[in-house]
Amino acid sequence: MAGTAVRGRLTWQAATVGSVMDETAQVRTLALEVPDWPGHRAGQHVDVRLTADDGYQAERAYSIASAPGEPLAITVERLDDGEVSPYLTEELRVGDEIEVRGPIGGYFVWDAADGGPLLLLAGGSGVVPLRAMLRHRERLGSTVPVRLLYSSRSLADVIYRAELDRCSDGVAVIHTLTRQQPAGWTGYARRVDPAMIAEVAWPVAEMPLAYACGPTSFVEAAASALVAFGYPPQRIRTERFGATGQ
Ligand SMILES: Cc1cc2nc3c(=O)[nH]c(=O)nc-3n(C[C@H](O)[C@H](O)[C@H](O)COP(=O)(O)OP(=O)(O)OC[C@H]3O[C@@H](n4cnc5c(N)ncnc54)[C@H](O)[C@@H]3O)c2cc1C
């Protein structure tokens, strides 16, 4: 078993696109069939490698969108001027092959033994690994209380919207829409800031565990607001997707 896991992490493996699902106009989920997939933990990511006909290769990291025990899936946001994400979201078809390497990461993960309560902070596609955590919690039948604060540009940009709308049973999803709000919107309508964190966060005395994921600027703002609110830095786990995004 250990040998399988090590081989799976370190080597590139062929992955066949099993299905594609549009989440928003810019975002697509790809279910990937990897014959020797060693399994993964909630919050881990994979490296994806594309090879052009002339041998040119490009690699990018993508969080795993599916829960442990579910088939591997990634959710990719198309950056129109990007190199890899337009190909993954527009060109790839069911039956096409790419290469993946993973699962990768042992820090930005949530296992049942980590407990809670959980504060999940997502900016744009940063919701992807947090969704894997939510699904993991549900599949386990865990009762750990969760609050997800999710920042999107508009309602149409909310990834996994129907799935998040169905969350109940100890999971509260709080949206903030930073650029455009539908008529009658009563939720937050600004970027995550210390005042919002103070309203949404679990009290420090409850020893919550916080996960913040998204564009670098989002993660920095969220993490420093949490520290200002009193969360010990060792209870805050962060994953930065880079400078672009939400
Ligand atoms: C651990 C991890 C997990 C991730 N998970 C996800 C995920 O679940 N979903 C997801 O959608 N993304 C995720 N990402 C981001 C992903 O890896 C890619 O960075 C993203 O898809 C963009 O890749 P791209 O090739 O399309 O864009 P790139 O070609 O890499 O370009 C990205 C941006 O940088 C700009 N740029 C490129 N080169 C230059 C340059 N020389 N000078 C100035 N600007 C430049 C481009 O204009 C573009 O806006 C994750 C990243 C990390 C590190």
C-alpha cells in the first residue's frame, strides 16, 4: 500500500477525462479517471501536465475538488489570457488524456481527527479544496460545525452554488458579492475585511480551525484579519493560488 502511495505521488500518470461539468461561465469541473490513483485527503492538490504536439510542456497545480473516496476531480477557472486554464476549460473533451501527479500536500488538509469548529474562507476558485472538505465531512457523517465565508464577484460567479445552497446540518454558507449584487441582495457586498471576519468567525474561545484559500491578496487579507481577531496563527492554514483570480 505504502509503495503504491509513494509511486502515485511522485510519478506522472495518464488521466482520462471521464466527464466535464460547467459550474459557471468561466469554471468547469473535470472528473478524471486515473487507473492507479492512490486516494487523497481533503484539501490536497495535483499537478497537471499538458504536452503539445511539438513536445512543449506546461504544468499547473489544481486543488482536488472531490472528497476522499470519490473519483479524482478538479475544478478550473478559465483565465482568458492564461496558458493552461483555457485549454482545460474549453478544449478538453471526454475521453481526452492529460497527465497528473499527486496527491500533493499535507498541511492544507482537513481530516476528521482535526476536529473543529471549522471556519472556511474562500476567494473565487479558492472554494475548490474547501468543497472537498465539506463533502468529506458530509460523507463521514461528521457533526463538526462549519462556517464558510465565500467571496465571489457576483452570484453568477459562485462555484458549486446549488450544492452550497443545499448545505445544512451544521454548515452555514455566508456569501459576499464584491462587484455585482442581484436586486434585493441583503448579504455582504464588499471584500472580506476585519469587520466581516469579526461578524462571521467562531469565537476564539471555541478553538476553531481556519482554512483560507484563493488569490494571494485574498488569503493575506483574510489571514491577517483572523490574527487581528485573535486566532492563533497555528490555527490558520492558508493556500495561495497566485496573484490572479477573484
Ligand atoms: C496549490 C494550488 C492549487 C490551485 N488550485 C486551483 C484550482 O483548484 N482551480 C483553479 O482554477 N486554479 C487553481 N490554481 C491556479 C492554477 O495553478 C493556475 O495558476 C491557473 O489555472 C492559471 O494558469 P494559466 O496557465 O491559465 O495562466 P498563466 O499562463 O499561468 O497566467 C496566469 C496569469 O498571469 C499572467 N501572466 C502570465 N505570465 C506573465 C508574465 N510573464 N508577466 C505578467 N503576467 C503574466 C497572465 O496574464 C494570467 O493572468 C492553484 C494554484 C496552486 C498553487
